Amino acid sequence: MANELVILETFNTPIEASVVRGMLESEGIRVFLADEATVGIAWHLGTAVGGIKLQVAKEDVERAIALLDTEEPIDIAEEDWQADELEEGDEDIPETSDKGSDDYEPVTPASERVRRAWRSAFIGLGFFPLQIYSLWHIAIVVTGKEQLTPAQRRTIWFALLLNSPVILIYLFLMYIFFFSS
């Protein structure tokens, strides 16, 4: 066969494979990436299909290997990818583009509980046990020592309003169980 392809390397991600393909194609070597779409769309199948296979024509193998051997890998030090240390006195506030806006609220345990209480109250309208979970978060937030913003207080009130049918039914059942003989 005149155009027989040889697997030169395998890669785990389409990005790695594309970088090498670009390098080889810039030198005039035709490259085919087998299973690139499969791994790109369903990454969890990458191991099952054997990764992305970089294939070149049999007559270009020696030249491609020579080009790949001349490229030196780039060493990335741990300092290059780690986040900068927080300045003294800074909180664990995530850096976001909204930090300068008026609506920015730092993520705190209380704000996370308020968010969970609201979401579980809303979803609990269709799935009863989540309202109990919501009431549990509300109780922790209300009895906690952390200050709530006005927006968080409104959210807690709305969550309580959504949970009020559950509270009323629970009180009614308690009344029937304990006070009716």
C-alpha cells in the first residue's frame, strides 16, 4: 500500500494532539489524528479507544520522528500554575470580574446555607423531603452568629414562605397525634 499510515504517538487530549499535528504540518508532513472526535466529545472513552493516535504516512515516519526529537519539552514549575498566596488580612474571597460591582457578596458559610435553603425550598415544592432539608438550613442560619445581608434575609423569608405549607401540615399532624385521644 502506497499510503500506509503508521501510529507515531498517542495523546490523552485533543489539544496535545493538535499542537503536535500543527508542528508536523508546518514542516510539510501530512498528519491524521485517529479518534480525535471520539475523545474530544466523550473524554471518558479516551482510554477505551486507546487515546488519540497521531498517524503519518510510512515514508514520512523518519522525518517526523526527527522533528519530534528536536523539540524540547517545556518545563512548568509549580510556581507557574499555583495561585498567588493571599495577602495578610485578606479573606478567602474568590477573584471574579463582579468584585467591583455593588451586587458582589463574598461566599461565606452563611451565604452558602442561604442559597441551599432557597434552592431546596423551591425544588421541594415538587419533592417533599427537600423542604425538610431547607428547613434544617434555615434553622442553622437563623440560630447562627453570622450577620446576614438584607438580600440574604429576604431569601430566607421567601424560603420560609415556600416551606410554610410543610410547617402547617407538620403542626397539624403533631396536634392530631399528641392532643387528640
